Amino acid sequence: MVGKNAQLTLSVAMFVLGSGAVAAAPAESYVVDGACREGVAQGRYELRTSSGALRVVGAFNQGRRTGSFIFWEPSGARVAHIPYDDDARNGTLATWYEGAAKGAEPARRYESTWRHGARDGPTRTWFRDGHRRTEADFAQGALVTATAWSDAGAKLTDRTSREIVERDATAADAYYADLEALVRTHLPQCD
């Protein structure tokens, strides 16, 4: 379907990762709005709930994610920004805490620089109240330096800092994978 939007409504179980744990939520219907070319997704992409709430915006080039994909929770609060280059995470990825009050800006949670599909550069996390939790540096996916603070603001040991940063990176990767699965299971129907 060249130049024509494809719409598809599906019912699926939705997963929410508010605290890093996956919890099943009631089935949600989605409406996919995106174009196809030569049998693959091409151009802008939107995923909305059946009630019209925007969940994902992004773009495809020859079936591969390109540019920024932005994710919202059903209430309308932004929860993630994942940039891509030729289907690989590339740029500054960011997540925000879920559960922000209607119309309120959600608190930053996680921010990490990626190059060609691997963490490469600074990574920072924050507590829900906004004060810093960790600062780290990665090189080609490997943790180089790590500093962490307690919720009271006390600097933690190097070993504890590394453990927290690695645990947070693993949780963030699982969250990104769940968000990406939401898109992957709701692509435009390109017959």
C-alpha cells in the first residue's frame, strides 16, 4: 500500500513496567496508523488505544525504525523516548516515571547515550523526587565508571555504585524491549 494509511485494531494484553516489574493489565485494543511500501512499514507510525489515547509515535524506513519513537502511558503521560538509526538504538534514550498526575510533567527516571545499538557515553538516573541516583559512563556497552547516591544523598561505595548501575541498565533494557515489542506486535498491515 504505497502512500495509503493502513489501520489495524488488535486486542492484546498490555504490560506496565512502573516499578521495573511486569504486571498484566486488562486487554487493550489498539489502532495502528501507518503506511506501507513494497510490503513493509514506511513513513510515519502511530499507535493509539481504541479510545484514541496516543501510545507511540515514530517512523519507519524500508521496514526499519528510524528517528525518534516516543511512548506514552494510557493516561497521556510520556514514559520513554528511544531514537533509532537503521533499526538500532542510537542517540540519547530517556525514560520518565509512570503515574504522573494528569497534565503534569513526569519525573525523569533514566537517560543513556547509545551508539549503534550499545550504551556508549554517559548514563544517569534519578529518584522519583528528582535528585540524582546514579551517574555512569559506558564504552561500547561496557561499564567504565559508576557513582551512586542513597535516597538521603550519601555517596555510595564504588562496588555498590557499579551494582546499582548494572542492575538499572538491565531493568532499562527489559523496559526498552517491552516497549519495542509493543511496536513490533502492532505494525501496519502490509499485505
